Amino acid sequence: MYGLIGKNISHSFSKEIHNSFGNKQYELINTDNIKTIFESNIYQGFNVTMPYKNDVIQYIDELDEIAMITNSVNTVIKKDDKYLGFNTDYYGFVVLVKYNHLNISEKDILILGNGSVSNTVVIALKQMNANRIVRLGRELKDNDNDYLSNYDKYINFDIIINTTPVGMYPNNNDNLLVDLEAFKKLEVVIDLIYNPLRTKLLIKAESLSIKAVNGFYMLVIQAKKAHELFFGVELPLNVANKVYKKLLKKLYNLVFIGLPLSGKSKYAKLFEDKLSKKMYDTDKEIENVINMSISDYFQINSEEEFRMIETEIIKLVFKNHNCIISTGGGAIKKSLNIELLKQNGIIIFLNKDPYQIAKKNIKGRPLIKKSEDIIKIAEERMPL
């Protein structure tokens, strides 16, 4: 048996990754007591995630060099009645940097967090010839540490790396630890979180035209190294890359936006059938909640009240993966809606000519009483 040991790990993609590598005996193992895992004597190998990467060391007979230096173990194998501990996060991070063609040499790097994962990142960055490395935490643990509240002392740094769980599922909307707009020289933001696929931090970086890199590729690559340790084999990098791309394609939601009658529901349905992704039509979800048609709702309520319900519906679906989401035409009027949908979604704009839409016989649209209304709506919404 093999698996991932941790707390609250139902959101993890590790099972799918290892299954894709051919390990069908890999499971997610939630536990409050890691000692029982060692006492059970049924696991030939397992991965370790938060909060046990340090705690697990007391039960291990031998550590590899990186695990010893970082005081962090994320992979354990049993060999000759001994437990051997490894740190494959190091390998995953190094390959992540190479895969994204990131230049670390001579860069000043700010790390958010000073826990076990940050130890691993620091060792890797030093070996890549980083210039200055500072870790920010809520408390100080080492000489290269400073308080998170002092981040404005480092606004001339080149790269930010988040190693904290801030913004991780299910707390996707945690407040950002730093204000990215203050960093005028920032080139890259790396967030080692992989669920959601784009954290608020990365979405903010993208909005500022800063290169944004998430942790999903690192997760796959550290799993590749763990798989090799489990079975004493070499897994080609191109195999891991194919697994990465296939899973990423599956995990991303496809989110359709566009003017009313641009075909959002139609294309969402077509893609649902073709890609086997679950479909959500936010207008239909709203009607299920209000227990009436949207047209009837607008007879007695304002558009502002409707938009509030729309946002609540989006909050219910945006954390999901492998979905098709058809939005209402006015969903883009509220920037929060798009920011949420971007976390796990690729936004697809159906750019239909409003003058072609205006030629249709439009019925049942509370905000469109005559053909000219669609032109007015287009003037307001197309820039958004």
C-alpha cells in the first residue's frame, strides 16, 4: 500500500497523479496521529504533507541529505525493516524553475512563510546562485527572517515565492499577505499552492503583468521522484510532463462569458458532452434558488438584488474543478465574479456581433425590451 499522509487532504490531487503513473494502490490517508501509520506496518511507502513534514522525522531511521539539511520529509519508504526519509520537494521546485525558464541567479528573493517548505526552497535558491533571500513570517525563526508586517522594506526585490497555505482551498479568499502593487521591480510571483490553480496572489500578479507560476507542476514532479523511490525505477520526465498536461486540462473549468444570446449555454452544453465536464448554468442555478423565472424576479426586484444572488451562486461553484460554467450576460459587471471564476477557470469570451443579436426576435429577457437595448448593453459590457 502507498498513500499521502496528512490532515484535511480530501482536496489533494496526489492520488490522481500517482494513479496516472501506474500506482493503483495509492490512497489519501487522513490521520490525527502519524505514529499509527508506522505501527500499522502496511505501507511500503508514503508521501507526507502538512502538518507532518517535521513531525514524521522522529519515526524515521535514516534521512537523505536534503531532508537532513531542511529538516523536512515528504517521502518515506520502508526497506529492510527500516524507514527511510526523503525530501522530493527540493527536486520538484528545481524542475519547476527550469520548466518555467526562470532566472534565479543574482536575484533578490522574498519568501512568504518560514516553515518547513521554505527551508527546502531556500536551499534550492542558494544552489541556483540567488543574491539575497529573505523569509517573512509571523514570528522569527532564523537569521534570514523578518516579520510579514515589514514587507515594505523589500519592495525592490525581484521575485516573491509564497510557501504558506494562505489562499489555499477551501480558504481561497484569504487576504493577501503583501500588496504586490508596492513592488515596482517584481518580475515573477511563484505560489506553491496548487488548489486553486490560480490563487488570488497569482491573479493579482497577472493583472500587473507579472509572470505568475503555480505549484501544480512542482506537485507532479515531486510525485515523479517519490514514485521512483517507491519502486526503484526511473520515470522519464516526458511521461511526468504528459501526466501534468493531461491532468491540468481536466482540472481547469471552462467559463463562458458574453452578451445575452451570444450562445453561452449552447456552447457550454456542447463542451459538456464532448469533454465529460459537469455543466453549471448560473442563470438556471439562480432560478432554482429563487424558485421562479428570472423574468418574473425582475418584475418585483432590482437588478442590484439579482446581481447579489448571482455572485452567491458563483461563490458556490468557482472552487470546483473539471466543470463547464455558463454565466449570465451581466456577470462581468462585477469584477469579483471574474476574479473568482479565474481561480480554477479559463475565461472564454464569445464575441458575437451585438447588431446580429439585435436582429433576433428577443423574448423573456427582462433587460431587453427592444432591439436597441442590446446595443446599449454591448456599449456598457464589451469593454469589460
